[in-house]
Amino acid sequence: MQDRLQRQATHDPLTGLPNRAALFERIHRASGKVGSEPDHHMALLFIDLDHFKSINDSLGHAVGTRCWEPSRAGADRGASR
């Protein structure tokens, strides 16, 4: 139950991606390692999908989700390296 509540508090329910608070916490932890661990590197990829709300509003969230899922899959593969 605790794990489920933690996930709900830190992830977007539609996308499953970390929300703003979780993102900032991860950036903070990673940036601290960059200065203290010589082999540690950090990168941030920001993708802005212009007018994405209009896709969700006109075609529905199911269609919107199918549109961005390939981008998320690529980002997940890159993040695991």
C-alpha cells in the first residue's frame, strides 16, 4: 500500500512518467553526483509536444497516449544506459 501511494504521489497517472516533484528530486540527486564522482555524467532531455492538449481534447486520451508512447519508449531506453 505504501509503495502504491508513493508511486501515485510521484508519477503522472496518464503517462506513468515522474511528475515535476520527482523529476526535480532526481535532477538534484544526479547533479550532486556529477561533482563528486568523476565517472558520473548527467544529461537532461526535454521534449515539448506543441498543442498536445488539443489532441487529447479532440481525439481522446487513448489516442493521445498512443501518439507519445514511442517517444517515451525511446527515452526509457536512453535513461537506462
